[in-house]
Amino acid sequence: MIRLVIIEDEDLIRLGIKTAINQEQNIEVVGESATGSGGMKLVEQLKPDIVLIDIGLPDISGLDLIYDIKSKTNSKVIALTCHSSQDIVNCALQNGADSYILKRMDLELIKHAINTTYQNNSFIDPEVAKRVFQTFTAHHQKIKGKKYTELPTATELQILKLMSRGLSNKEIAEKLFVTVSTVKGHSSNLFSKLGVRDRVNAILKAKELGYLDAENLRVV
């Protein structure tokens, strides 16, 4: 049984999601909150498998809440939002979101995202992925003579952000609750996609491509 907490300030949306989810045999809504602070308390108390978070919360930033939940708990996070801009998507993923879906009340999509995320896979709303890919290919079709057609995954972006903070592979593994070998595998894939051989150049290339803001850049 997948245990879910919903943090969404719009009552009708929260009720709609809860009603649909409770009809599923393998998913149970164990808690819900209309505020970020109340939601954080629920997550710490109930320790759900997955937290569905609306980024636009009334009391605190949903982006900050994602980071707090990923830093303090073992729960996976799905960001739910009406924002599809690449900056918002990147920020949510960098803060630790496992998956990202648009708020359009596509209940089948939400259920699919929950099941996919529970299986330790990242899910990005197809509409978001399409827009990000179109933007990327329009501006970065060729870098140093190589054409890049595969974007970093959500997990690779998480690792990239932690790399930029100067964390070792062991520290990254502890943050993401995975093994060091898993981190190394994702890092190798990331290096290949960026066309680099080490983390220093990966960070520099990621800054060039817009995956990291200048204030996040820390080469060690």
C-alpha cells in the first residue's frame, strides 16, 4: 500500500485528488494539509511514502518545503503546480522533487505519477518535458561539435545540484538514500550527456547550459 500525504491549499483540488486516490486499491491518503507548515508536521509524524506538494502554498514556498522534506525524511516528493517554466521545473528538481506534474486535474496522470515515483523512477509531466526539450534543442543543438538529444534525468539533476554544493559521492548517497555506486552510475551518465569527464567540468558545463544558477556554482 502506497501511503500518500497531500499538501494543497485549494480545497476543491485537494478533495478531488483525495476522492480519486481513495478509489485505488494500492494507494491510501493518510493525511492532508492546506498549508506548508501543517504539511511538514504531518510528513514528519506520518512518514508517508510519497508527498504530493503544490508549489504555490499560502504560508511558505513549496520549493523550500520540498527541500526540507527531502532533507529531513525518507518520503518521495511529487511537485504539483500550474508552472511549466524551465526555471521553476529546474528549481523544484534541484531542491529534491522526485517527479513534477502540472495542476490540470488529470487524475489518471496523477495516479500514474504516484505509482512511477513509488517504484523509484522519476516522472515528468509530458507537457513539461516537451517544452523543456524544445527550449533546450532550440538553443543548444550543438556544443563543441556534439549534438545533445538526451536531457539529464531528475535524479541526475539532483546529483548535479549536490555536486555544485561540494558534496562527495558518499554525502550525496546519504542525502538521496541510495548507494555510492548508484551515485557513481548516475554521475557517469550525466558526464556523458554533458560531454565531460569529471565533476568540475560537469559543474561548469551545467552552469553554461543553465542547469545551475551562478550563486549555486561551487567548484571544488
